[in-house]
Amino acid sequence: MNIKGKLIIIGGAVDKGSFTETDLDKNVANNLNFFETGILKRILNESKHKNESRIEIITTASKIPREIGPEYVKALNYLGAKNVDVLHIERREQAIEPEVLARLKMADVVMFTGGDQLRLTSILGGTAFHDILLDKYHNEDFIYAGTSAGAAAASSSMIYQGSSSEALLKGEVKITSGLGLIDGVIIDTHFVQRGRIGRLFQAVVGNPKVLGIGLGEDTGLLIKHNNEMEAIGSGLVILVDGREIKDTNLTQVELGQPISINHLVTHVMSKYDTFDLKTYKMHIQSSQYFKDLPFTKEDIDSEKRV
């Protein structure tokens, strides 16, 4: 299937709407500091009508949507976006209201905020809103952008719970169905800052066909055609490839016991690096191997003198 839409998934920053958060400072605007790296501007540049694109901010995942939504509007307006609004969907019955569905149909971009990804899927999953969202992503020049919970929910399989410190104990990572925009991957967020590598390891060892994607804060992936991935932002994207796993004790140990994994492959992406989900080939934009650059006589003479 030729997917016409684009995904922009972002690792997030501190999210005040999540039930897992403990540091609840009052300066909500600081949540959006990851956009300083240019991710928000990239969303505008990739959108159908650029600054004229119709953008809807979806705050469903957040427990404080009335505070979060206006901050995104201000940030987008600051960058020149002229047609931005907040679409509050806090109950399932709202996801079938004609006005809500009409606004979604008119949108060029939807931006899903952070919070609790299980709240997002349990409210929107299986509704008319969800059906229209998938149809637009498959068939239109449309962007689904999501940060934190909004990113985690984009895939068919979704991590919704799991302690970082105990993530490699069998059964500690909880997985359910996501919104299903992209298959074959599972996404975790706040990845480097919260030490969630173990969560992704357990998710992948249970189904090695799924590529694990760990998004650092201030970092995202732009995904085109559901297979061309480009790292954007200032931090790191960790990819966990389980296809070459040689052995594990996953099925032999009891719940709560440590998991062993032999030969789990990882990749680390930074800004402008690309990865192809069809071929599993990664291209490092600033590779140290300059094979495509001609060597001058001065370069060769310099090497000889060393």
C-alpha cells in the first residue's frame, strides 16, 4: 500500500499530563523546549500548505488539556502558522460528534500531545474519529505528529507501562494495541533520559520481527511512506533489531525473573541520519568514511608523513 501521509514522532519532554509524572512544576511552557531544535518548524515545512495548513492540537492524552493546548498554539503561531486550534476530546462520545469529525476532515496536520497513551487509545480507539484519522493518513497529504504519548500510540503495538529499573524482569513491560498508523515497530519515548532501554529490549525479544524505536527527548523521526525514517532534533534515536537474536531464556523463567538475550542488534541515529524499514539499512549522514570524496595529492602526502 502506498501511504500518502507522514508521521512525525517525538520523544517529548517533561509531560505534566501523565499519571507517571512526579515532578509537577507549574511552568507548562517549559514542556515545549524540545521544539527549539527545529522539530515544530519541520512539521510546518512538511505540511501540505506550510504556514497556511490547518492544524488541530489533540490534547486527549493529557490530564490538563486546557493548559497544554494553548501552549502549542502559541508556539506554532510564533513560527508563522496561521490556522491552528485545539480540539479537546475528553470522552468517547465526543469522538463521534459531527463538529469534531468535520474539523478532523479539514485538518492538514494533527498534533497529539503528551500524557498517558492508554488514555489516548481507550478514548479514541475504534471510534469514527479513529477511522477518519487512518483514512486521511493512508490517502491524503496529511501529517500525524505526536510527542511522548502521542508518539507511543502511533504504532500497532504500544508500550503503556513498565518500570525502567525493572524492565528486564519478565512481565514488567505492558503492551497493548496502539492507533495502528504504522506496523512492524514499537515506540518508546523519553528514552535516554529515563533509561528505558530495557523496556524496548523486552518488547523486542517477545516479538523479534518488530523493530524497537527509542526516542530521546528533543528528538524525533520523520517517517514517509511508512518506511523512510529520518532522525530530526538534537538527541538520539535508538533502534533495536531482534531479527538476529540467537537465544533467550524468555519462555523458561518465571514472571519477575531476569531475561537473558544473546545477540540483540542496536543502531544509534542522530540528526539527518536515515533508516529504511524495508531493507533495514541505515545511512549516517556525516559518516567518517569519505569514500565518495576524491583525495588530493596533498592528502596522500600528508598521510605518508604521519
